[in-house]
Amino acid sequence: MSAGWRTLLLRIGDRCPEYGGTADHKEHIEICYNVLSREYEHSKDDIFEFLLQCAEQLPHKIPFFGVLIGLINLENEDFAKGIVDATQANLQDALHTENRDRIRILLRFLCGLMCSKVISPNSIIETYETLLSSAATILDEDAGNPSWQPRADFYVYCILASLPWGGSELFEQAPDELERVLVGIQSYISIRRHFDDIAFSVFETDEGNSPNKKDFMEDLWERMQLLSRNGWKVKSVPKPHLSFEAQLVVGKSHRFHPVSCPPPTFTMSSSEILKGQEKHEANLKYPQRLRRLHIFPTNKAENMQPVDRFVVEEYILDVLLFFNGCRKECAFYLVSLPVSFRYEYLMAETIFSQLLLLPNPPFRPIYYTLVIIDLCKALPAAFPSVVVAAVHALFDRISNMDTECRTRLILWFSHHLSNFQFIWPWQEWANVKGLPKWAPQRVFVQEVLEREIRLSYFEKIKQSIEDAAELEGLLPPKAGPNFRYHTDESKESTEGHRISKELVSMVRGRKTTRDIILWVEEQIVPANGTKFAVDVVSQTLLDIGSKSFTHLITVLERYGQIISKLCPDEEMQLLLMDEVSAYWKNSTQMTAIAIDRMMGYRLISNLAIVKWVFSPANVDQFHVSDRPWEILRNTVSKTYNRISDLRKEIQTLRKSIQVAKEASAKAIKELEEAKSILEIVEGQPVSSERPGRLRRLQGFADKAKEEEVTIEESLEAKQALLARGLEEGKELLRLLFKSFVDVLTERLPPVSADGDVPNLRAGDPNVTFPASDPEAATMEIDDENGADNNSQVNGENMKAGYTIGELEQWCLCTLGYLKSFSRQYATEIWSHIGMLDEEVFVGSIHPLIRKAAFSGLCRQMNQ
């Protein structure tokens, strides 16, 4: 592309952002059309690609690009026909490659082309009916596979989602055909199964019975029915083609050739497990794009029609999608959407809904953090106050928020405040200090402050809450090591102090790891025992590496073998983690980092970490601190990341083997061909090639073969590591769920004699917990956002002195994390579901445990 043409494209790009809001659409389109017309003869292909790319990557401007193509169609029908044919090819490819975003946007683009008379309404109707027919076939028990309903739903969603852009024109030009499509959609909605997304809801209020609640498809269909009754008038979709209607009406409408949908995926198995796996796979490929998060009360949020709300949500999600990685451009386009009304509250709700989307947000949480920061800077008079209102609204409902969403909110909020000098009206939350230590609001503030300290330093955060001095009690201890063998003249020197000092001298004297191991095995262990040796050695090495993260890594790399020698089994590794936790008792972050690094160097096994997290001391922290959960999340994540990395490496090696085999075969072929060229010398056939070239070809062939063998050996090694990793992952999953089952079974209230499952929320007075003392069974119920009311402790189960309210919160929190792991690792769970059913979920498992463990495996489809 020439430098001059690149400049013209930049000029067009500079004009495009002005499109929308109160801009003069007609003038804007005429300017862009004139620019394109002047350069058409010289850069036809570039303009072609430019328009197609813009339509797909700036979908909120599709009406604009549709008119541009319509105007070009008046002068050059072949160009417009090429656009139509290319769009058909792209849509066909997207359908077969299951590119969801491209399918959805191209259908919207077709509506834009139809409004500008580039394609006929019948072409759109034909495409709609193709998608609708495929959706209906998927749901057919005989001809399709109902497990893949998410794909069928997606096809119908794409039809409905495009109607705000083309419904009015279809109603005017092809009313009967449009009515036929709508009747088909109505029929589809009536036969599809309702999706119950309770396990994927941000708020867990009244988990249970919501038969009348509409799922996403039913809600969208209702919005489109309302739009139809209102004459297809949409305030949020610009109609620039109306300004050029007199010109566009004489253009030629091109035929959009039919597309075909991939056939349904059939299954011959009647196994419920295989059907469940299919449903899970379908949900992974066709996830729900948005789960609305209604943060603000109706009197605060913008008052707009349901369909306008849907359209603006689509705009926002499209911008977030296509500008992922370009935070400033994303914020720029978000504040300049082509609508004439304000939408800051809706924008905040939509972004937070993506940040808190379960099981995973579409992009990394840091992306949404940066976008919110840039939006606050782009709209300083409006958006910061909206974010503040959103935080307060979420904080008010924090006790009913999903535990994983709560963690994401803590991480986002602490990072957000770090970009605004940690300024926040903390005095408004000062009352949480008076709540029980387990109250969700108190824990939320406590965890936010702890995360802020990680991003800054203790004194800075303490200063930021000086207007709410009560909250100082929620600050973690000032970070620093707690070295048991610190040399202090005021303390009596013990054997441990002497050994620690000698070990420090050996490290500073550059003694080899082998020498130190011999010293420990010959002098320390025989005299004092292995546990004492683990205590002194681990504490001392941690102290040597305590200055920074780099120091810790260096110590573990150089002297990790000492720890490995002392802690060969899980019992010793549990003791080692106790020492790490004791040394870094004032720093949650360093505890997590040290254990994570030790696992990385295989000094501690993942199974040992799970057992340590579920030890009594840590179990008592489940509802009051994120400390044990952070370590557990890191452990499970690292285990499955290793497996994922190995699979990627194996895939790469397989491709490399194919290349190496081809190179080896080519080298051998060249060598054989060179050897086969003979000449007669003194009556004897000899090779006519020069000896030097033959030696060189032989060297190439030998090297290529050696490369092939090396890659095959690497592949075998990686496959062995993968087999080992898969076995480790399976055992980790078994132990993880077994640990959850054990601790929850001990503390959950039993099912009533009538079979009623206890409701742990809202202080249900009918909930009773196991107790050995009959008097301990009658207690007052705590108010989770108030004082503890001096409730009695709950029998022998409550060795830590729990009240009923605290025990309820412990159960809710632990069940929430069980559900979180179930959602996060659903694919792995499905792979081992038989093992879990046979070895973990056996006997009379409490219904709340089973529900938490399995409800996140796939969206529930109900009749």
C-alpha cells in the first residue's frame, strides 16, 4: 500500500469516530464517500478490504458502512456485488469454523446492506430460515442432538440480535416473510428447554426455585416481540440510509447466495456421562454472551426501552471484543457510541457483568480494570461517580455474592484504587469494624486493604484510612519475617540458634549443597531428629532469602536439594509448610509465593499442599481470610497449567516431527539421486558426482535423520511427562473433592426428617447443627451484618467457639469455593466423573455438597 493511500485511510479513520451521537450523518458519509471515490481507480482492492474489515471490526458503525457501500453500488455494481459475495463466503466460513462473533456481526452487516438496497430482503429471510431450520433440527431427538441446544440457541439469538438493524425495513418490504420467520422463532422458543443458570449467577440469593425467571433467549425474544408491537422503532440504531433514500432506491439489489449450517453432531451413546460431557462441550463452544448484572435501582439507571438497552449492550460488548489490548482506543469508542442518550450506568453494569462473568470473563480481569480507569479519565464528570455507586451497590449485596466473584471484585477494587492514590470514602464503611470477624462486608474491607498493601506499602495504606481510624484494626500486621532463631542478646541462645548460625556461615562460606546435606545428616538429624532439622534449616534458608523475591528464588535454586532431602514425603512437607507459614505469618503474599515456588521446584507436592490447606488450623480460616484459598487456587491452577503447557508442546513437537521427516526424506532422496548418476570409467560404472558433494549430501541426510530422532525422543519424553501429569491431576482432583466432602460433612446441618434441605441463608431459624450437648442445640441466630448476639457455641463441632451465624457463613463460603472449583475445572471433572462417583461421592452425601460439586459442570436444561 502506498504512503499516499495510507494517509487517505488515516483521514477516513479520523472522520469515522465522529459518526454517532449528535453528528451530522449525511455530511459525514458524503465526506468519506468522496474520499473513496477519488481513490477508487487506483486502490480498488484496498478499498474493498478496508470496508469489509471496518464492517467486522467496528460493528457499531455498520449502518454507516452499509450506506457507503450502497452509494458505491450506484456507480459500480460489480464492486458492491463483490462485497456481497465476499460477505457470503465469510459467513459460510464462519458457520463451519464456529466463529460466533463473526456470524453475529455478519448477519448485522447483511441488514445494513439491505437497508441500503445492496441486497434484497428475501436474501436476509432465506438466511434466517436456514439458521432457524438448523436450530430446529438440532433439537430433534431423531434427526439432531438436543445436547447441542447451545448451538441452536446461538443461531436463533443471531437472528433476533440483527432485527433492531433491519426489522423495520423487513417489515416494510417483506412483511409476510418476516412474520413467517417470527412464527418459526416462536415455535422454536416453545420447544427448546429452559436454561437455569443458578450455578453461574453472581448473586446467590434464594438459590432455588426460579421457574418463572426467563433465561437469556426468552428475555431477548420478549424484547423483540415488544419491538414488533412498537412498529420496529429503535432509538439506539442510527438510520443514515434514510438521508440517501432517494439515491439508494435506484441501486441494484444483488443476490446473496444461500449458506449452509454444519450438520448436527450425533451421538450413539445412551450414557448420561457422555451426554453430560456433550452438553459441557456445547456450552464451551457456545457460551452465553452476557448475564445481566442489575446493579443500580431503576430510579438511578438510565430510562430506556428494553430493546435499546439490548442494542447498547451489544455496542459495548463489541467494542470490548475488538479493542481488547487497546485500552485507550476501547475507552474512546465506548464514550462515543452512536446513540443520542446517556448510558454511563448501563456501561458500568455491562463492564462489571463481564468482569464477574462465570465461569470465566471473556478477557483477563486486568483488561476491564484498565478500561474502567480510562473511562474515569475520559468522562471525569460522570463515570467516576457511577463507579462509586456501583461499588457501594455491590458492597451492600456482598453477603449474597458468589465467592469467586467476591474475590475478583476485591482484586479489581484494590487495583482500581491504586491508580487513584488509594482515595476512597472509607468512613462510610467504618461500621464494619463492629461486625463479627466473619461478616462478609468486614472480610471484604479487610481483604481489600491487604491487597492494597501489596500494591503499595503499609504506611501509605494506613494513611489513606486516617478518616476512618476504626478500620486500622482490619489492617494486616506490618509485613516482615518472623524468624524463630534471630540472634538477640536479650534472648537465651538455644541449640537451634547455634545450628542456624552455623548454617548461615556455611552458606556465606559458599559450601556446596552436598557438604551441607552431609552436615545435616551426620550432625543435626542424629542428635536432634528430622523435625527439628526441618524447623531450623527451613527457617534459616527462608531468612537468607527474605530480602526479596529474587533472593528467595536464588536460595531455593541453590539449596533446594537440602529441603528435598529433609522432606521426601508428605508428612515432612506438611511440616515444612507449617514452618513457611510461621516464618511469613505477617505476610499472606510471601507465604503464597514461597509455597508456590517450592511446588514449582517440586520440593512440595500438590497433594501435600491440598492436605495442608484442609488442616484444622487453615479450615478455621476459610470464612475469614483468603490466605488458604489463594494457596489452593495457585496449586490447582499450576497443576493444570503444566498439563496444558505439555499438551501444547506435544502438539508443536508433532508438527516438528512431520517437518523433520519431510526434510529427512528430501535429503535422502537427493543423496540417492546423486549416487544413482553413473558414468563408465575404464569399463566400470562409478558415480559421476564429485566426492565432495556426495559427502556434503550424506552429511545433510545424517543431520536431518538425527534431528528427526531427537525430536521423536523429545516427544516421547513429553508424552511420559503428560501421562504423569494427568495422573497427578486425577489424584489432585480426587483429594480436593474428598477434602471438601470431609470438612463440609462435619459441619453442615443435617437434612430434616421430612427430607427438606437446610437453607443456610437469611438466618433460617429451622436450621440446626449437629451437637453433642442438647443445650447447645438451642441458640440465638447471629446477624451477619450486626453483632454476634453472644450466641452459644455449637456443640463438639464448634471446637473453635463458632456461633451458629459464623458456622452458617463458614458453610456458605466453603460450599461457594467448592462450586467455584467445579466451574473452573469442569472439563477435568468430566474426564474423571466416574472415579469421583465411585471414590468420593459415595454413600449418603449431603445434598448441598453434591449440588455445589456438580451444579457448575454445565448449564442446567429444564423442561
